[in-house]
Amino acid sequence: MPIDFSGTWVMETNDNFEDYMKILNIDLVTRKIAIHLSQTKVIIQDADKLTIKTLSTFRNYEISLTIGEEFDEYTKGLDNRMLKTLVNWQGDTLVCTQKGEKANRGWKHWIEGDKLHLELYCEDVVCHQVFRRKQ
Ligand code: VLZ
């Protein structure tokens, strides 16, 4: 029985997000805005179905997927690329691979205590974000 990521999670730290945006070729003006945003994750997990909403005052981003099934992801409002995306369990960690123009792209979500962790990676860049559960 895998753990449940469902809930609303508020950003506490966002390490190296600037380099992650740079490696995705996000323009300077957008980066200047996005670096200061508090992001909120709203996750709805229902058996093997997953919806992850990333909310901010500037831009929102949402994906819905079935764990273990590859889907087409269009990163609209982020770097606007087409990806072949696959999310799987690796123990209690959700591991995502995003195949496309950029090498070694993906992310991992895991929970430690009352904190939700997210590692976003692309090429040799890793961004680490931590969220706390909203009561
Ligand atoms: O999250 O891939 O939780 O999609 C940043 C929104 C969203 C703020 C970053 C505006 C998406 C940025 C991170 C403008 C450039 C991501 C996945 C894992 C789910």
C-alpha cells in the first residue's frame, strides 16, 4: 500500500530553482518573477490516478496522470516543450522521467515527517524544494 501524497502543501524552501529555470531556457524576465514566488502543491491521489497542481500568484501548472502509463506532457507556461512523461513508484518515492529535447529530465517526490520534498532535475542541474502540509 503506497503512501498518500494527497493534500495542500506550501513551499518552505526552493534551492537552485534559478539554475533549473536557466537550463530550461526560461527567459530572464520570467525567471526574475518566478524566483520569488511561493508555490503551493495541491495533490490529489486516488489509487493509480494522480493530479498535481502547482499554484502561484503568477502562473499555475497542472498535470493529471496514471502511474505507470506514459503520457504526453506539454509544459505550457513553463518552458513550453512536448515531453513523453512517465511516473512510477520507487518504494515510497514518486519518480518521474520526462523524455524530450533535454537530457536527464525528471522529478522525484517523497515525504519525510510532515514535509513534502521535490527534486526537479535536468541535465546536471538539481533543484530541491520542500513544502509543509497546510492544516
Ligand atoms: O512539478 O514539474 O510536482 O508538474 C512553477 C510554477 C512550476 C511557477 C514548476 C511559475 C513545475 C514558473 C514543477 C514560471 C516559469 C514541476 C511537478 C512535480 C508536477
